Amino acid sequence: GAGVSQSPSNKVTEKGKDVELRCDPISGHTALYWYRQSLGQGLEFLIYFQGNSAPDKSGLPSDRFSAERTGGSVSTLTIQRTQQEDSAVYLCASSLKGQGADGYTFGSGTRLTVV
Amino acid sequence: AQSVAQPEDQVNVAEGNPLTVKCTYSVSGNPYLFWYVQYPNRGLQFLLKYITGDNLVKGSYGFEAEFNKSQTSFHLKKPSALVSDSALYFCAVRDKGTNAGKSTFGDGTTLTVKP
């Protein structure tokens, strides 16, 4: 597509429920990233995909968080048993090659609220 | 390890005056450096990047940034600020040498340009 698409744009969920966040990167971009942005905070790295593999998942905060990417395209970030501290804007970005000087193209984010 | 510091949470400038948003970085090797902007209710957008060569980099919307290796800085500048420049600005770094795919972002600086 023309840009990075994320869905849903907003998600309100009850504490303890599981949620899935979707990212559709720019066609042909091999690298895909997940970050999260909490209110008043900077961008916290979660995971990086090169193709379908994740060479760096060091930012996932706990084993409740997981992500996959299929077909070198769409990625899903899953949060199990959501907690209130998971509330944040989850941002997806893609870049052409990943290892190099490419800038990122970001999606508009998914605002997750855990009540 | 790579890190970025944006020492000012907030920068206020009068329209027509020059602006500077500060960024310092730390990497073990040589850096790729980036600036991104987040306008209210909009996604993060790439502004400019430093790869190598000329220390003064020009980007979108009349912004430029100066790479200073000895001071490990990459300050964002604009000769004449506009009210429409008011936004949240993020500096980011990626270490060339580690072949790392991810960029590390600063905590952001809110720029307010007053008429």
C-alpha cells in the first residue's frame, strides 16, 4: 500500500483480556518495527522483523507480549492478559532494508486503553 | 549500546526567529542519525537523516541539522520558525557498526512557536 496501515486505530479492553494489533507495512519493505509510546514518554522499542524472522525482540516487556510476521508482510502484535500498564499507543513502522540508513515510515498507531 | 538524549522537554520560540532543538547521542561505532516530527493528532514523519559526508544535512519543511562528531550532537535547526512548526520532535540513532536494525529514540522535545 501507499503507507503503513494499522488497525484498529483505537482499542478499549478489559483487564485480563487478550488483544491483537495489526500492521500492514509498505509493499516491498523488508523491515518492520513495533514501538510503543506512553503518555509523556518517548518511543520504546519492542521488536524488529527482517522478513519473517525477528532478529531483535529484546524490547518485549514480558512473555505476555508476542509478535509474528507472515509472508514478509503483515505483522500482528498480541498482548495476553492485558494489564493497565499496557495502555499506550502502539506504533508500527517499516523501512526498505532495515540494516542501513533507511528512515522509517510510521503508521498512525493503535491507541490501547486497558480498563 | 546506543542511546539518545534530548535535554529539553520544551522549546518556545517566537515566529520568525531561528530555532534549535538539541540532541546528543552515544554509540559504540559510527552513527546514522535521524529526526522525526509528530504533529498533533498525526503520525510520526521522517524529517531528515545523516549518513556520512557533509555535516550539515537539509530536510523537509526548511529544517536542517548539523552533525558534530566531537560533541556527539545532531541539533535540529531552522532559520525562521513558523507557527505551523509547533509539534513534538524526536531524535533517533542507529549504530552503523553493530548491524543493528533498530533505531533508538530520544524522549522528544515539544516545540511551540508563538505568533
